[in-house]
Amino acid sequence: MTAPAAALVELAHRYGVATEYDDWTGTRVPVAASTLIAVLEALGIPAGTDEECVAALAAHEREYWSRPLPPTVIGRVGATTPFWVHVPHGAPAHPWLRLEDGSVRTDLNQLENNTAPYELDGQLVGEATFELPDDLPLGYHRLHLHDDETEAGAPIVVAPASLVPPHGRHWGLATQLYSVRSRGSWGIGDLTDLTDLAVWSAARHGASFVLVNPLHAAAPTAPMEPSPYLPTSRRFVNPIYLRVEAIPEYARLRRRGGLRKAREDVQARADRADLIDRDAAWKVKRAALKKVHEVPRSAGRELAYGAYRDREGVSLDDFATWCAIAERHGGDRRSWPEELQHPANRAVGAFAAEHADTVDFHRWLQWQLDDQLTAAQATAVQTGMALGVMHDLAVGVDPGGADAWALQDVLALGVTAGAPPDEFNQLGQDWSQPPWRPDELERQAYEPFRALVRAVLRHAGGVRIDHIIGMFRLWWIPEGVPPTAGTYVRYDHEAMIGIVALEAQRAGAVVVGEDLGTVEPWVRDYLHERGLFGTSILWFEADRDGGGGPLPAERWREYCLSAVTTHDLPPTAGYLAGEHVRLRDELGLLTRPAAEELAADRQQQAGWLAELRRVGLLDDPDPDTAAIVEALHRYLGRTPSRLLALSLADAVGDLRTQNQPGTTDEYPNWRVPLCGPDGKKVLLEDVFGDARAARLGDVMRSAVRP
């Protein structure tokens, strides 16, 4: 490993790129110069030589002093916030605010600032510091600066100091929606199934929410990407989740018999198949949706469609255009003709005009999704859920997808996001996703991020943010190297978490951050301070100060969503059988012999069985799997955690994992249908009458009630 030069280290620090870090064992690891150079290159900073580093440092300094105002100012309700202004040295500065409601504020106090002036193009530039008052309202405002020579503006984000958590304790089902098929589905679980699942869990078992996998859009081409965590767009939704018959125009469609026959055929194929076939389901459903799209709409429905298009604006047009191009040229925009590589190109507009009906079809699909998601959330709340649907926000997007095309100017190219090695993924992870560029997010006032958060909260009582640690620092991996050769890049967490809190407060939603893995200790304290919940998975809750055994229930976090398992592990019955060890050994993902891994796993499980017996939840000296699963979920009730989750796979006794991190096609990730302990597929209607599911639902109800 080549040690980085001093200028390279300083440049990396200026741009928030870590030159060393602590790994999951606590060992300090230096970052190779080649990694720093590649990551800076992805930020648009040449750093391959000392001369380039020195020039980049000078350019960074010059850029700072050439700005009259910061790119974005982030504040909190109830607190003053300092910010700098740059004016000709000696000239007076007169900053003022225009608030979101149109009112004007001029009461900005000036603070002492003894920074020496800077010479820029032969003129001295002075710096002054002012502060935002502590009584600014929540929202997006605008800062203005007026002096003798300058008129400048900058956005201001004023976020809540802390979100108010929901009263009391709540439990909910966690499910991979695509795997939960009903008799009325089209070969895959859909939004009507989600609605029915919410109604059942709320009405029968007092559930307060349904946590669902990311419903983000996939490319509308075969083979459709199975991972909900590698979407083509996080801003829009996958139309494979639509229920055709729930669209109002379906009732006005003549000769519906052909569509019913198509649904029956795709359902029959799903009955016979071992795995979920998204391509077969989408091919049939798309044809049916196209027919419904052609049905004339009433005047009122036409007005509603127009209002939806106006609200979504250019983002919707870009996404629909991308889908139309993808259907012609393939779902990876990197293989498209050069003239279609950027949405602003003239050829893209010409393509959209020439294929206007196809573009409108994809816009219309998103309108239908908006309607059905609205209905799902409204029905869940109407049935008695305190929160309703809790959506899941993935970390990033497919590098060849719609968001990477439309937002390419704010994404880093030449690197991918991932995670360094940890206890359960000892080779690290490469998620093949381009990360946000923190510098461009700031320059664009975080508008792409704001739109994303607003969209995922539009139909939600809560949101789970996958790998929320990525809003503090994210592991960047240069192309062509393993995940172990990456480094961390820092983000402005005050801005990103502040925007999440602002949008969540306006939506009346709870925010759960998935904060597992390698986490700096202060980060969890910060999330708690801002009113965001963390995540606890029973198998990961170890008493680090007491020998590594199970963490006693009373010491778990209160502001947390706690569950026994997660989608990256087998369901609890499979975990108890050592499925996670067997599978990783079979796939070559272990860094120590399987016998050692299995022995460590048995020791961990023995520790949990002893803990269950200690607290009186397990009396049988030789309990069966069902008894252990039930006791583990009762244990959740002994913790102070405000939110508890039951995996639907656990509820029906499923064994197979949905996803094995570190693999793509080596294991059928995200293609496993919901099954019972005998391996036979379980339909949604079967869940409603399943005695095991009813028992565990009642266990969870009693766990959250005093």
C-alpha cells in the first residue's frame, strides 16, 4: 500500500474523504493513496499528482471566497444558526430573509468575525458572520444578501429540533410484498394484498403498522431486477404492484373475459413455479394495463390526472420518458445511443414526442400507483392502525437506471456505494450503486433528496431508511477493486437528517433508521436526539461489556424498532437450524472454517435459550422450534422498545432467507415466495386462517399492551 502524500491527505480532508478508519474489530486501517485519488476523481477533483493536489486545494479556497453566501444554510427550530457572508472588504452587508409564507425578516444579528480578508482577482474580500433568529418557523426559506455591488440568495432549511414519537408502544408486520400472493393477484403480491394484510393484522391482532419492502420502480424490461434495494428509481414506484381490477376504468372496459383468463394463466404458472417470476407477471399485467389505459376517462378523472401531472412535473416526465426509451433500447441507459444519454439532450425530447402514447402510459401507471397507495394507507388507518403503511427507502439506485440518468449531475460516477467488512459480511459489500455527491447536493439545496423523501412519505405513516448511517458517512468503492479497498465519505448529516425530520413532521410520520453494522457510537445518540428511531435485531443484540452474551431485555433501546430477524437473515426457524451458516459456507462467503462458524452460532443460540429460561419464557428442556420462535417474540415484549415487528415469514413458519448479502445470482435473492415450514407456498388467504400466524399475532398484541 502506498502512503498518501501530505497534499493528498489535506485535499481528502477538505472533501470529507477518510484517510483512515476503524474497522468492525476496532483496528485502525489506513486508506491507500490509490483509493483516495479514485474517490476524489469521482468528486470531480484531479488528485493523481502533488501538483494536481496543490492546484485543487487552491481552487477549493478560491471557490469558498468567491461565494457571497453558503450554498445552503441548515437550521433548527428554537436555535440560532450562524452563517457567513462575503462582501468587498470594508463594505456593509445587509442579509435578509423571505420566509416560505412570503413574509420578510430583517432581524439578523451580526456576530464577531476576525477572519483576515482574502485577495481574489486583485480585490480584497471580507467575511462577516450573522445568525438566523431562534424563532424562525419550520420550512424552506430564502436568504438574501444586498450590498453595494452584490445581489445574492441562498436557500435555508429550518428543521424540527426533534420529532415527537408516537404515544405508547406499537407492533407491526414486516413483509416482502412481492412474496405475498393472494388468489386475486397477478402472479405476485400487490397493493390490494398489502391493504388486506393491513386490515387483517389490525382488525384481528391490533397491529399498528405494516412494514413493507421498498416499492421503488424497476426497469420495465426483462429481466426485471428482483432486488427492491437496487431500483431504477427511488422517486417512483414499480407498477408490477398494481391491482388491475382496482383501477376505476377497468369497470368500463368491454370484454373483460380475456383479462380474467390472462390473470388465471399467470396465477397458474405461479402455482407451479418454485420461484417468483417477475418477468412473466409483468408481461401479462402490462398488456392488461395497456388495455385499461386506452379506456376513456370521465371528466373528473381527467382533471385528477392533470392535477397529478402538474404536481409531479418534470421529474415524472423524465421518468416516463426513460421508461419509454428503456423499452426500445434496454433497461441500462449506459448502452443507449449517445444522443439519448442525458435528459436535456434535444434527441430525448424528439423521442418523447414521437412516442408520446408510450410516455403517457408510464405517467398514467404512476398515477394509478398514487391512487392505490393512497387507498392502502387510508384503509389501514381507517381499520385502526396508528401508523398504517411503513415504507422502506433503499440506499441507492441502479447505475444504469432512471434516477442515474435523470440525476446524473448529482451522483458520483466511477465509484459504488457499499459497506466495509463486518461480523456477518466478512468480505464487505458492494451494492453497485452510485452514491450522492455531497458537494452537488449542497449546491442544489438538497432538492433531489428533498423530493425523494417527500415522495416516500406521501402515502406513509412511517418510513424505514435502509443504512441511515449513509447519511453521515458512506463507504465508497472505486470501480474495479473489492469492497475492502474502499473508504468513507462524509455527508452533512445535519442537513440530510434535518430534511428527513422536516418532511416526516409535515407528513405526521415516524422515521426508523436501520443503524446496524459498523456505526460510530455518537451517531445513535444523534439520531435519538433528533427523534428518529433506531433498529435492533435480536441476534445482533450482544452484551459487549458482559462477555458477549445476549443483551438483557431491560438494556435494549427504547426509541427503536425491534425484531427477532431481518430480511438479510433466514426466518427465525431457518436461523435456529443454522441455515445462515450453511448457506454462506455453500456460497464461499465465510472467512473461517464452517465448523468454527457453526460452533460460534450454536454457542450464541445456547446463550439465547439460557436467557429465555432465565426470564421464565421457556420451561421445556427440549423445546421445539415453534416454542422457541414464540418465546423469542415474547422476549421482545420485555424490552422497552416502542416499536416491535413480526416478520410475516416467521408468522407462517417459513425457513428460507429472502436475501443473502454478498451474492447476486448465486442465490435466488428476492425471488422466494412465502412458504410454510413444509416448503409449500402460502397464499394470503391461508395466512388469515393460519393458527401459527394467529398465535404470534396475539403474542405481539400482548407484548405492546401494559
